Amino acid sequence: MKATIQKIFRSTISSELFGVIASAAILLIIAAYNQSPLIFNADSAMYIEAAYRKVVEPDRPVLYGLFIKYFSFRISLWLVIISQSLIVSFVLYCYFGFFALSKSSRAIEKNLFMVIFTALISLCMGASFQVGWLMADIFTPVSILLIGIVLFAERLSQGRLVFVSILVVFSIAMHNSNFYICLGLILLLAFTAIFKPVRKLYESIGFTFRKFFLALVLIIMSNLTLSTIHYFHGGEFKSSRGGVIFLMGNVVEMGIIDTYLNEQCGRKNYDLCKYKDSIPNNFLWDSKSPMRKMGGWKGSEKEYTVIIKDILTTPKYLKTFVFSSVILTLKQLATFETGEAAKPWRRVNLAVRNYHYNDYRMFMHSKQSEQKLNFTVINFLQNLVFASCLLIYLVTICSGKIDVRYQVFAIYILAAILINAWICGTFSGVFPRYQSRVVWLMPLPIFLCIMEYWWKKALVKNYQSIK
Amino acid sequence: MNYIQEDKSRRVLSNIFVGALIFCFAALNNKFPLLFEESGVYIKDGFLRPRVFNNTFLYSFFVAHTSWGRSLWLVIYTQSLVLTIVVNYYFRVFLKCKSNHSVFYFCYIFLVSFLMSASVVVSTISPMLFNGISILAFGLLLSVRKMSIKDRLIISTIAVISTAMSISSLLILVIISLLYFIINIIFRKKTLKKNGASIINIGIVTLFCLAIVFLIQVVPKNRLSNDLIPIKSTMLSEKKHEAPAGAKNIITDILGYLNAGVPQPLSPIWDLSISTYNIPIVNGQALNAIEDWFSGDIRECYLSKQREGIEKFTILRISQWLLLLSSIVLYVYFTMDRKMRYRNLLFYFLAAFLLNLAIGSVFNGAQKNNLWSFVWVLPLPLFLIFFSGKTKLKFI
């Protein structure tokens, strides 16, 4: 009897499913502590409203709203975040699975490493918060990891590759920035392949032209899919929304617009000139912003496109833009606090009440609604983990003492984090949530590397004992 | 005994540039350099002809020139570069036998940036960072005997400029120099030949520093009436109308400071905790100066965490205290061992720390103190001892 129980227990924890489910459960810790899925003011409401009203908002894709609508099964918002956690967990399992030394590597060990990793990123970093948040942000790290699987995977079965490809297409389409981040990443890798030593390095770890091409096709497909979805939801055949307006907001923050308007308003007849002395710092969201007086996101787009084009083609302003872009990228890199969970606004309350009434009572009594959440300790720990990872990266990549595959993977993750910081910092603005969504990827290459060395050591030990 | 290791210059440079960037973490995280209200005066005085020529004028001059009149980000990156140059020298000199001294160098930078206040100090528009830099640079001049002219020139320049940024560091260094001279030449009876290099180093720096102080003290009238010098307001009113002139007055001033500091001998202990960064006031000195001289930065400044009141260093304060106390315990333990490697360096840093405490109390009395801005220097010699590989750690 005891042996049977032991056998069942062993087979349970060594199965792939156990790893995925256990990690998914850990990833839900913060939401469970909050007693309800977490929300981000206005944005979460806008996603929910867009999906149910079948309206394509001018500043965001509709796909995440549809994800909420269909994956909640109109039963509970919990089902949405459970789906998110299962997706993240599955993606992580792919890594812990295919980075394994050999097929004979025991699943129980993979599960163990994966669970420890998930616990680290959930309790000491922002992963659990991101997973439990009703925001499309979680799909940015998922997209980066999925593209990584397409590029790095060696033993992925056909079925799993198809599933991964579908996930790539939809996760990239969830957020405006994902397309540019993934495209930037692929183009950067492709560009480095021009150099012969790098090309040889890529060949040695199995980076083939076929894989690059597949990744590129998937990224383009995601864009087309999103455009099609927008088209059928009453919008135009257009994927990216509000890019110029976001950039305009950032040009204001950079301080370029003040100089530009002071110098150009005499010569050019912009509507914005009327408001040049009253442009608020929070250009996009301030209720008194000139953007709202000039026709909102759609109405002002035409004039702002002209202004942005003029700024980017005039060397004087371009110089300031490039300098500010570098500073903003660095700022975004260092700004990654997690826990943007302020007291929900009325709009969010109404959205939950109108479309997910089952969750309303629980939502109103959640720790977030009662303002009892505090992320000071997690943020401090996150700083420490970030610093430790950066130190390990600096030391190991420079020393070149670790396996090339892990070095390249670490560089891949670093490049993804950097590109994310550049795109968000320069084209949208410096906000902690943009970086907090990807910063928890940093310990992954280190964990995978440790796992491999641990196995190697165990193999040597076994071999010696047999001998 | 020590000499600066010849290293691949490209690697050293990249270490310095990356290290400097890590030190700027607090400013990047804040989305703008950290500010005190008096930061505005430093900015303003750098661009205008100062009403009063005093010791902080040098920092104002530094701000105006390193910013290139363009951005305050350049100021903090430059001050961070100066710091990393000195720290990098330490690791190259003292861990010369270690091929991987860069690893320990980065370990130190990460430790003091993320668990202590180094990054906060570097990221602030204030001369307080230069107290630490001067102690570090002076320590190098004291301990390194064989040094190329280029290295000596770099370290001496940094030492002179950073020492001249605050009178308290100058006092500390003069006292340490005297102690060094008395102990080595008079008590231990070491010849000038043996200690020649160190004495020349100290001599150069001290002379330069004295020259600068002379310049500061002699040139202006009512030099103490400036609101930048953090001394007691009572003292200000007393000294305001006195006629200045020469070295006689320096002594009178110092005696005055001493007198003012006596009633609060223990107050500096609490000042080891990271200072509170208040929200810069609208129409206050800091915001006005940025609006006047760095108008391109003003929006960034308004969007910073400090301006929004979010920037708090609660846990960093605790971790700094823990590390400070651990460092002191290790200092006591190591200095008791007569055969300990780098024992003199430990004594030097300990003396600098204690003198900082004492002089901080003397100079500032009950006023705001910046002693916390120096304590992150303390783990440095411990790092060198731990990683030099010849430490006898009996308790492990």
C-alpha cells in the first residue's frame, strides 16, 4: 500500500503537468492574497468595456479585452488570471524542458528547479503581480520567451511548435508595444549575424536562418491577425493604435515641444500654438490637455504627425531627441517597481459590476479596494535580485567561462529588456509597469545554467559510483 | 609595496563607465537627479557671478561646467565617473595579484549602490559626495608608493578638487596627515627615504588644498554670511560683520566652529541615517534654478518621483545601518590582529570615519548633517582584505 502511494506520488510530481500546475498556483499568490484579480485604473476598465461594447479604442488593441471576455467564460475574472498563469507556466516549462541536457534528465528535477524559480520571481519580483493583474502587460514577457523558444528550441515536437506559434501570434497582438519589441529583437539578432564570428556562434547553438525566418513570419502574422480583428470589430484594418499621440506625449516630457513651439509658432500655423503656454506635463491623460481640446486621439493625430515629422527631420531637435531618448531608456531600465495597484476608480468598479457581477462583491472587498497592499519589501528585494543578476551577467558574460548557449540566451534576455526600455521610454514614457513586466526574466538564464551544472555534477557522480 | 597594475586600458575604461552608470541608479530610478533645496543655489551660483566666494563655489563651478549648460544628468554622471575612477584604482592596486579584480570591483559597486547610500549620494546635486571621494583619494596617496606620474597626477587632482569642495574634509585630511607624520617619522622613526613617496604625495595635496582654502578665506569679504555653509545660524550672525583677513581668521573660525559643536556631541550618530529628501517646493530655490538654467529638464523634474513624493529610502536606511554596524564590528576584529594585511588602511578609514563624526558635530551642531553620505566608503577596505586571498579568518 505504502509503495503504491509512493509510486503514485512520484509519478505525480514527475509529470509535466505537475510542474505547470504547481508553478501556475505559485504565480497566483499575490492575486490570492488580494482576494481578487488586481486591476489597473481606467486601463483594465477600458479593456473590459471595449470587448463587451465591441468598440476598438484609439489607444489600444481590442484583443486583450476579448481575451478577458472569452477566458472569463462570463463566469469569473479569476478564470482570466488562471489562464494567464497557466500560459506563463507552460512557457517556463518549455524552457526548463528543452534546456535540459538530455532526454533522460528527470522530470522531477526539472519541476523542482521550475518551482523554485517561480517562487523567486513571484515572491521577490513582480511576476506574480503581473500574472494576477488584468492588464495585457503579462503578454510582453510571454512574447519574448515564446520568440526565444522558436529560436533556441532543439527538441520541440511538431505539435508543441504549432501551439507555441499560435501563442506567439496572439500574445504579440495583445499590446501595441509587443510587435515593435519582438521585431526589434529579431532585427537586432539578424543584424549581428552579418559578422562572421557571431554567425559561427549562432550556427554552433542551432540558430538557423529557418528559425529567424519563422520568428519573423510569426511576428508579421500577429500584426495581420490584429488588423483583421480590428477590422471585424468596426475599426480600420490597422493594428497599432495611437503611436503618434504617445510619441507626442513623450516629446512634451522631453521638453522639446516648448522650444519647438516657441520657435515655430510664428512661422507655422498649428492649432497647438494656441495652447503653447499651458501644455501640462501629463499631456496624454490630463483632463485639461490641449489634445482633448483638439479633437482627442483621432482628431489631433494629423497635426501631431506633421509636428513629429518636422522635429525628427530637423537636426537641431533631432539631436535633443536622441540625447533624451538615451536618458529615457536608461531611466526606464532603472524604473521597475511593481505594485501599481491604487484604489480602483469608479469606472473600474462600474465595469466589473456591469460585466462581471459575480466578482463584484469580492472585488469591492479586496485588499486593493481597501488600500491594504504594500509592495515596499517586494520592490526592495526586486532591486537586489536585479542587481545580483546584472552582476552575474557582467561577470559570466565577460569571463566567457559558461556554456555558449547560456551566454547567448543571457544576451538575448538583456537585449529584450533593453529594447523594451528603449521603445517604452522613448515612444510612450517612463513608467514602472513597462519595465516591471520584463525584469523578472533576468534570473531565468542563471537558473537554467545552474540546473545544467547541477545535472552535470550529478552525472559525473553517478558515473564514478558505477565505476 | 603597492603599485598600480598595468591593465588593458580598454577594459579599465569600460569598467569605469559601466560602474559610473550603476552608481547613477538612484537618479535613474527617481527619473531625475535627487535635489535638496540648496541644490538650486549651487546651480545658480555656477552660472552667475557668486555674491560670496566660498568653499561651495567650487561645486557650483563644477555643476556649471560638467552640465555643459545642457542637462543635470551630465553632472551626476561626471561626479559618478570621478568616484569610479578612484574606486577602480583601489581594486587595481590592492588586488593586483587577482586576475579577476573587476569582479570584486563590481561586487563592491553593487553592494554600496543597492544596500547602502552610495548611489543616492552620487545621484544628488550636492557636494557631499566629494567628502567620500577625498577620503578615498587621499587614502590612495597614503598607501601607494610606486605610482606612475600619470596615475599620481590623476589621483592628486581628484584629491585636491574634492577636498577643496568642503572644509570638513580638508580638516580631516590635515589631522590625518599630521597623525601620519607624527606616528611614522617621530614615533616609529622611519626615514624620509623609506616614506618619501607618501610624504611627497601628502605634501602636494596638502599644499594645494591649503592654497585653495587660502584663496577662499582671503579673497572675499563676509565669507561666512552665505546660506550654503551649514553652520549654526547663531554663528552666522556673530561672524557676519567681522572683517576678514588671512590665516589668523581661519584659526578663529575653526575655534568658533568647535565652540558651536560641543553642545551636541552625539547628534551625528543619528545623522548616519540617510537624509529625508523633501519634495522640491514650487518657486523654491531648486525648481527656480532648474527652470532658469535647465529649462529643458524642468518637465522631467516635475515628473520625478521625488517631486511626486514617492521617493523614500526606508529599507535602504535599515540595510545601511546593518552594513555599517557589521563593518564596524569587522574593523574592530581586524585591527586587533597585528599581522592583518592592509591594517594601516583600516586604521586610516576608521580614523576618517571617527573624525568625520567629530568634525561633523563640530561644524554642523544641531543642523542638518551629511554624515550618512560617507559611510558607504567603510566596506571598501574589508572587501580588499576578504578578496586579497591572504586573510586569516579564524572565526570561519
